[in-house]
Amino acid sequence: MKALAWARANLFATWIDAAITLACIWVVWRFLPPLLDWTIFKAAWLGDDRSACSAGGACWVFIRARFDQFMYGLYPAAQTWRIDIAGALLVILGVWAGWRRLPGKRYAIPAVLVVYPFVGIWLLLGGFGGLPYVETRQWGGLMLTVFMTVYAGIFAFPLGVLLALGRQSNLPVIRTISVAFIEFWRGVPIIAVIFLASLLLPLILPINVDRLIRAVVGLTLVIAAYMAEAIRGGLQAVPKGQYEAAAALGLGYWRATILIVLPQALRISLPALANEFIALSKNTTLVLIVSLFDLLGIVHAASADPKWVGYNVEGYVFAGTIFWFACFAMSRWSASLERRLGAARSH
Amino acid sequence: MTAALRRWFYDARVRAWISQAAVAGAMFGTIWYFVANASENMVKAGIASGFDFLWRTSGIDVPFKIVDYTPQNNIVDLLWVGVANTLLVSLLGMALATILGFLIGIARLSKNFLLRGLATGFVEFVRNIPLLLFVFFWYFGVIRALPPPRDSFGAFDTFFLNNRGLYVPAPTEGHPFAAVSVAFAIGVALFLVLRAWAVKRQAATGKIFPIWAAGTALIVGVPLAAAIVVALTTSWSVPVRGGFNFRGGFVLVPEFVALLAALVTYTAGFVAEVVRGGILAVGKGQKEAAASLGLTPGQTLRLIVVPQALRVMVPPMTSQYLNLLKNSSFGAAIAYPEIVSVFMGSALNATGQAIEIIAITLAIYLVAGLAVSMFMNWYNARIALVTR
Amino acid sequence: MFRRLAASAALMLCFAGAASAQQLTPSPTLDAIKARGHLECGVHLGLPGFSFADDKGVWQGIDVDFCKALAAAILGDATKVKYTPTSVQQRWPILQSGQVDLLSRNTTITFSRNASLGVNFLGINFYEGQTFIVRKKANISKPDEMDGATVCVAAGSTEEKQATDWFAERGKKVTIVNFQRNDDAIAAYDAERCDAYTAGFGALAGQRSKLKAPDDHVILTQLISNDPQGPTVRYGDERYQAVVRWVLNGMIAAEHFGITSKNVDEMRRSSTNGEVRRILGVEGNFGQMLGLSNDWLYNAIKQVGNYGESYERTVGMDSPLKLPRGPNQLWTKGGLLFTSPFQ
């Protein structure tokens, strides 16, 4: 009875509503069963090669057989524990820095932004401290995607802060340069920037730069420009009285900025920053154009392998699922931050 | 002396200029250093430079073009093919993504539980998946879903659909449909005149003229009438079945359809959020006040809610449009001949002049982006709240 | 007195040392390879038979073999190579900017590339020729019959332009769909987006395995172009270029003289043929004159094999590609493969 009343209020309130409801039910009924059949009921889960797969469903055997490669690229199998540790460390530090309930924020944020980059590089690249050297050309898969996202994000953050401050500056030259920089990198497609970084950096720099670093540099420049805009929003939201109060206390520009303004501005712009970070992680997929094998790139390459040709859809679904969960988690976190900020400000 | 110098040094204005000069100097120094390095490396490596290559014969064929072009044309013509294709997919994408995004955004606020759930699911799905995956998925999905040429779907023996594209009749020569865009401009002009008259009359007499119905009739009807007239008076090249495929007519290639579909569905997910945010930003009191003034729900939506919501929506919509313009470059991944694909791909390979080609490409995106932002800023200024 | 003598002797030794060092023209590339201890070789992203990494990341193929032979000649060890996979677009900047020492990757030797890109081609290790792969059910036997067809191709390859020109000359209308990456072009052909995919016959034989049902397709035998391919280097550094050129010549000559990786030790001990003795470094001091050891070609042949061995192993009868030698047979056996004499 209650259910009937609920259905009436929520599904069949008017004739139009009823029609919409029926249309929705039709859509679900039409698409959901075949989808479930393909992904689960008719799919092949066990086996070693393509003979285990049938026509009706997905061939998850392909994913199983290539799983290590999708995660680690061509990283030496004996060394993949280093990636696992680096990844676990990243998650732990990320949760520590991002989850409000946990104490010691004052240490967590520098740990993520300053200490982790060095530890991560040491773990992944090795070459000293007892870890054998693993070249970047052996990197690939999910680990490369995460690496590029995290490092581009970490490098872009300080640059973004400087650019945002520059754009708000009273000094015309600095303001002009910041605006030009931000608008330039925001105005061009990332695919072109990655091309640019991979083709032009070797020509304009006197030394040879690793091609992974080139891609990270390209991503960093773009994401810094977007972050600068997100931070500018935060800076504009800090009441003018805060600046005036800081000046009245005799603080100079840098001290007022670092001690008073930036902490408030960054807190306000955190959700927007998180959204830019999500966009960045999705855009790292474009590096496959310059033949770096990130998660999508390696899935793409594996489905051209004669042994597994024709299973690219399974690969895309797998890569898409990983991206979806990662991005969804981040966007939920950012949304919860936003809600809390809203609540805090309305007090 | 030293005191004067120190005072001078501690003068805020002086320090400001010194620091700015330092930043500017460092900036230009770095750029100069890069340029010097590049030119030295290029001379050393024997790489050709300059823009002469633009006037070389391209020799590159393009499967989909809306401007006249053959492989005998110059590379600069190839560039225009790319620019035209980029603009075509971007502008169409913006229009369709706006419509779809509006529908989904409104559906997300619907009272209907199922509709709301589906719309929310769609938005969450789309926003958290890389566009490149979408593009691949649509592309191979579109090709697989359509039949090979021998089993084409046909309609009236003039339209054919297969996995090589949608074949439609095309005018045998020239661009007679230019007249349609003129008719469209006339329709818009007539609508503006009519609206001015209707507003004046309403102010004078209080009578309400059905301006929206009349406006739609003018803006859609006039170009449609022109199109029909043109269609009946030109000679047509109708697609005819050949050995492999259809000949003649104009073909809408699957790369175009797939890229457009990917851009529209992806961007619609973001537009829907902008729309939802905009509508939620209109205070409830506004609607109640409108109702108490005796406005119908339709009038409330049109006269009260939409104008206020638009004001909130225009800036984020601008950035969605800019994203879509830039994202059209994803066409390079699936052989849609847009600017990155034909110019930074084919032409760069044929000539090897990376610096010049990348610079031109970036400049074109910046100019196109600037044009979009200027238009949106103009629109924003028009609808902005005028506070007195 | 003794001191003076010693000093002048030392001075003379210095001169002599300087003079003998002066005999070698400087070769920054060779110096760099030796200093870093490995060769940097630019290869194809993945073309079975030519350069292809298996799922363990081990590179194989005829182009890869050349990199190995060069590494063996310069460093004495064929395993000291690092491979940089390059796409059609990236290969030139990667070579020009010095990220690789050479390209050995299915790159057609053309005049405009030689003239405008600052690259030199140092010989031919594969006579490729462009043709098409089509579905058997389409019933095509010659490219002439392809009027109205749609052809998938990798953008920026010579094939893109050649196909356009070839059909235009014959007044045939063919739609060319150009993809940024070979694999995408093949996948699109396999999904029936195109009636044919075009590339060299060798490349097609390799890429055929990337189709879902390779037996449903046929590679046309008529070639529409000659696409000779070989190792490609930057302008400059003649001594390094000489080494690259003569490693290739050496592999071909070794086949001509019947030197194989199996009998190379035997030949070195017992051969009386002057050319064989020079190839294997028994006679003359030519390796050292190039700044290498005298057994440079011995190492290459011992560790990689002669041209014929490499061919059969990678693209020939011992490989899945099963390509007959065709034009890639020695000139003495009716092919085009030729080497300058080791005189």
C-alpha cells in the first residue's frame, strides 16, 4: 500500500509522468539484460587463451592474461613490489591528507607535496639505495597513468599558485605575463600540447629529456593554468578585510599572502582543484598518441597482439571501469568538501 | 648618499619595478634561449625552416571535406580543410550538446524517480570516463552497428546508410545552399523587428503577441522555404551503387558521426550539471512571487526562471564550449580529418617542419577560442543584471 | 743529460700519441655510444617480422636484427641495444634531436626526406613495395580493379601519397582514410570501414596477423611502387655513417661468401679468400681505422648472423610471415640485394 502510494507520487503523478516512466522502463528493459548477459552471464572468465572465449559474451580471459601488463607495463616482474608500495603509500598519504577526521594535517600535506615525490621517484626509478635501476621505457599501464597524473599535479600546484597570485597582482608586467601564460595554455588542446612537448622540447633544450618527462611537462603546463584559475576563484572569495587586517598588522605582501590569504583561498578552491585533477587524470590517456603506453595505450596495444586481436571492447571496458571508479571517488570527495565549505560559510 | 639610496631602494614603487623587470627579463631570456637553441639545433641538423612549405602541393587526400579541395591543392588549402572540419564538428557539437544537456539537466530535477535516476546515472557515467575512450567506443561501435555497403539501408533510392557513411544527394556544382544562410539571417532580422513591434504594442495596449510561436516560424520557416526552393531548382547528384560502394552525392563519414556523438554525449554530461546548478540557483521565492502575480507555470519558466538561471549559466557554459572546441582534436585518434589530424599529422609528416606547423595549429585554436569567448562575453553582457 | 733525453723522449711520445689519435676523424656518435655502453635504436611501434616486442618486451625482427648487428660491431655485444618505439610522426624529431643513434624501422628512402629532413639513408636492408590487402570475398586480384573502393592507410607514410597519386594517374576514384597509427588503420579495415588496407607487402605480411581472421584476406601481388628501406641517420659524422653502411654491407657480403653464425669461427681460421679475411678482420687493420676493434664484423655475424639468416628467421620461411626472398635475394641469385666489395 505504501509502495503504491510512493509509486503514484514519484512515478505516475500525471499522465506525462506515467508516459516518461514507461519509456524509462522500456529503455532499462531493452538494454540492461543484453548488457548483463555480455558482461557477466555469457562471459568467459577462466582459461589461458582465446579458445576459452565464445562469441556471445565478453572475454575477460584477455584481461586476466594481460593483467600484470595492464598494471605495471613492462616493469621487471621481480621488482613490481616497488610499484605496489609506492601505490599503497600514495593511497595512505592521500587518505591522511584528504580525510577530515584524521589528525596531523600539518604534517600530511607537506608529506604528500614534498616528501612523497622523492620517495616515489626513488621507489619507481631506483638506481641507488639498494634498488636496481628501472628505465622509464619499461614503465607502463595503470602505474604510468597514476605516475603522470600525480607528478603533473604536484608540479602544477605551486606553479598554479604563483600564476594565480600573478594574475591578481598589482604589478602590470607580472599580471600581463600571468594572464598570457594562463590563457595560452588554457586555449590550446591537450593533444596539441603533448605533441608540442614531445616534438619541440628536444629541439629547444640543449639536453635530451626523457620522453616520459616531456609528457609530464606538457601536462603540467596545462594543468597549472587550469589550477591557477581555480585558485584565483578562491583568492577572490577571501574578503578584502583579511588583506587589510594583515596589512594593518604590518605584514608585507609575501607574509600576508602565505600566512593569511593563501590558506583561506586554497581551502575555498579545493573542490575546484580536485575537479581539475580529475580532468587531468582523464586527459593523461592522450599520451598514447605519442606512443607512451599508459593504461589505455597498453590496452590498445594488447588488443593488436595477434593472440588477442579483436578483444578491444573488453579492454576498453576494463580501462573505463578503473578510470570511472578512481574519478568517481575523487569527485565524491570533492563534492563532500564543497558541501562542508558551503555549510561552514553559511554559519 | 647611502641613506638616499637606501630610501630609494626601499621605495615600494621602485621595488615593484625592479621585481617586474627581473621577471620580464627572466621570461624573455628563457624564451630567447629556447629560440636560439632551436634555430641552432635546426641549422646543425639540416632541418628546413620557414613557411614556404605551405605553398607546396600537398598530395594528401582527405575523405571528408566541406570546402573544395583535391590532392593537387597546396598544403595551405589542406589546412583550411582541417579548420573547416574542426569548426563544423565543434559548432554542431555545441548546439547539440546544449540541447541534450538542457534536457538531461532538467530531467535531473524531475519529480519522476526513474527519469531522475537515469539522468543522474548518465551524468555520473559520462563525467568520470576519459573522452578518448568514448571516442574509440563510439567509433568502433558505429562501424560495427552499420551494415557493409552491399547490405546498405536505403530510403527512396536517394539516401543510403552503411559503414562507410551516410550518402545523401549533393548539388552537382557550386554552393547553392549559401542562399539558405542568407534566408536565415533575413528570418532573424524579421524576428527582431517583429519583437520590437510586439514589445511596443504590449506596452501601449497590454495585448500579448504570441512572439515565440511567430519567432520560431520566422527563424525556422524562412530558411526552410528557401531550402525547398533551392532544392527544387538545382540539379542533384544522387548516390548510385557502384562496384564497391555508392558514387556521387555527399557522404557523411562514420568518423564524423562517431566524433560528434562522443563530443555531444560527453559534453552534455557537463552541460547538464551547469543547467541544474543554474536552475537551482534561482530562489524559490521568485517562483512563488511569479505565481502570486498570476503568471502561468510556462510564463514563470520563460520570464522568471530562465533569464535568472541563464545569468548563472553563461560563464560555465562558455568554458564547456571552449572545452568542446579543443576536444574536437580527439578526432585525430579516429581519422576524422580535423586540423590536428590533417595538419599536425599528415602535413607535418610530409614536410617535417614541426615548429612552424605546431605554431600555426596552436594559433588557430587560440583565435577560435577567442572568438567563442568574445561571443559568449557579449551575450553575457547583454543578459547581465543591470543594477541601478 | 739523461733528464733532457727523457723529457724529449716523453715529448716525442706525446706527439706520436697525438698524431695516432689524430688519424681518426672525431665521431661524436660513436664516442657517445661507447661511453653510454649501449646503442639507441629507433624502431617501429609494432610490426611483426620487422620490429615487434612480444608480451615480455623482447624485440624481434629484421630491423631489430640490424640494430643488434650494429651494437655487436661497435660494442662487441649484440644485446647492448635499447629500443625506442617510434610512430610515423615522431620518427623524424626523435632522430633529428639525437634521442636515437639511428632509425631502423620500415622507413622508405625518398629524395625529399633526404633533402629536407637532415637525414641520410645508408643502404637498403629491405626492398619493400606497396600493395593492398583485401577481403577474399571482394574478388579483387589487381589494384586496377579497385575503382570506387575505400582504402585505410597510416597518415604521413609514403603509402598515403603514393596510393593517392597512383589511382589519380589512372583516373580511378578511391577514398583514402588516413589514421594516425597503423594499428588503428588495420583495426578499422578489419571492422569493414575500408575495402582495403595499404602498406608494403612485407609490412602487410606482418600485419596480417593482427586481423581477426587472417585467412579471409589476401595480399595483392602487383606492387604499385618501390619502397626501398634501410637504416637512417642524421646528417654529419661520416665515420659513424661508414660503420653503419659497412655493417649492412658486411651482412650481405657474408651471405654471399657463405659466412654464417655457425661457421664464422671456422671461416676465420681457414679462409684464404681476401675479402672474407678482410670482413672477419684477419687481414688489414680496417676495424681500428674506423675506431672499432678489428673483429667488429666477426662479432656482428657471430651474434646475429648474415643477412640471409636474419631474413629467414624474421620474415622468411622460418617465420610466421613466410615471405619468399623475391627482390631481397642476392644479386647473384636474381635478386636486387647488392654490396660493394670488401676490397
